Amino acid sequence: MEPAKKEFTREDLVKGIKNRQFKRIVVLTGAGISVSAGIPDFRSAGTGLYANLSKYNLPKPEAIFDLEYFKENPEPFYKLAKELFVEKEFTPAITHYFLRLLASAELLHMNFTQNIDGLEVIAGVDLKYVVEAHGNIRSAHCTACKKEANIREFMWHLKYEKIRRCECSGLIKPDIVFFGEDLPKRFYDNMDKIKEADLVIAMGTSLKVMPFAGLMSMVPEGVPIVYINRENTEVVRENLLFMEGEIDEQVLDLIKDLGWEIHLSAAIKRGLFRAALGHLLETPKL
Ligand code: OAD
């Protein structure tokens, strides 16, 4: 008779985190965790970014993040970046704070994120626990000579819809990874961390974009995977716990079951303070 397949349950998850059976938790995140913070994801029908770019007359939606297209026609990306990163202010959602709580409890081995919004860092997760696989918007470089550009000046240009060029005349682009560019060295330097995981949590990602999605196939056999998402796109394996639904709701329930609500409130207070301080520091001197 075949041995019964071990199912990994939500109770196993709560118990395993509570009693520190899981001490090297690797978390993979995508755009879905920032949707409640007001940033659209990419592929959700109707609301996703790729479904709402018709005004830019792109050959295909992904062209807005394509390096070759950008070099020919940077305006669509500059306009979108203005809409997303200049006209709005975002604060972390519950899920970003959950990452902070895992880090504070010394249970977070690494958070690999495809997001460029930096909200986990604003929520207080030390950057040493974060691999921003698709880059970030805290810095910018020239696409031609690769020289670092001043990010504040770049943001100012976005605000006034001016294309920012380097003194070599190359286009300035924030350090977001575009299609046609390699991922940061930090991703490759750290990808083996997933082989050291005793628990993997993937949240808010369709797991459709390589090489990031390839991390899932590096999870050692037997290590449980928790997938928190509205839909199960790709993940089929033993020891999988699929938690279907809204991420913040699922994560808040988990936080309650872990008895971490008090830590959540404290983390949110600190996060709001950090965000406010960040804005003060960003204010240019007159
Ligand atoms: P996607 O838009 O592909 O996937 C987001 C996933 O999150 C989808 O499966 C949604 O159903 C789910 N989702 C969204 N909001 C949710 C919510 N509130 N609760 C639960 N689930 C929710 O985004 P990513 O997987 O992050 O790369 O996309 C990966 C990469 O594709 C991006 O980093 C970007 C893009 O092209 C580059 O531009 C290089």
C-alpha cells in the first residue's frame, strides 16, 4: 500500500511558525501584495496595468517596460512613472508589515520581491533581507554610459514631463529592470537561499515571469510551500497549501492566529513615522 501523502495544512503553518519549527522562511512576493496600497498589478483582467495602457498606443503592453522600445520612445514610460510614482503617495499594506514581523522574529531568511515600490523597506524590513529582483525606484542610471544619475533630479523631470538625459545624451531610467535587461547581481548571488528554506511563502504573484518564477522549482522536496493569491496560476506539488482570496485578509487572519496583532499595530505606527520622516527628508531645501 502506498504511504498516504502528507498534506500541509493551515494548522501546520500556524503551529510551525509559533513554535519556531520554521526558522528560515523564504517569501516570494509580487504586485498583488501592493494592490491594496493602491498600485495596480500587471495581469489582473480589467484592473491590471497591462489592461489599461491603450492611451499609450503601444505595440504590446509589455513594451512600456522594454529597453529597446524605451530608447526609441521614452514618453510612455515617463508618463506612467509620473502617474504612479509622482502623483501618488503609497504606504505599506498589512502584508508588507507581516514581512517586517517575520524579520523581527528572526524567521525571515529572505524576501525575493518582483516589486519595485520598496514598500517592504518602508514597513521596516532591513534591505539585507530583501532581494529586489526587478530593481527599484530609489536610484537611476544613464542607459548609454551607465553613469549614476541624481534620482531627485530625475523625479523632478518626471513631474514636469521632461525627458531626462545624461551629459552623454543617453536617456536616464530608474533602476527598474526592463525586459531586455539582466536581473541585478544580488538576485543571482542570493538565489540559492531558497534551497536553505524550511518554509516558502509565495504571495501576490502570477509566477509567470522568468527567471524569478524559476525560484519555485529550486525549493527542496518536502519543504512546504504556502501560496496566497486570488488564483492558483501555476503551483502544483505536494506539501502545497493554497490560501485562496484577498492577501491582506488571509495575512491578517494569520497574524491573529499567531497572536501577533499587538506587534502589527506597533509596526504600523513605526512605518507611518518612517514614511513621514522620509517625505521630510525628500523635501528639497528652498
Ligand atoms: P501579476 O500581475 O502577473 O500577478 C499578480 C497576482 O496577484 C495575480 O495572480 C493576481 O490574481 C494576484 N492578486 C492581485 N491582487 C490581489 C489581492 N488583493 N489578493 C490576492 N491576490 C491578488 O504580477 P507579478 O507576478 O508581480 O516585471 O508580475 C511579475 C512581473 O511581470 C513584474 O515584476 C513585471 C511584470 O512584467 C517587469 O516589468 C520586468
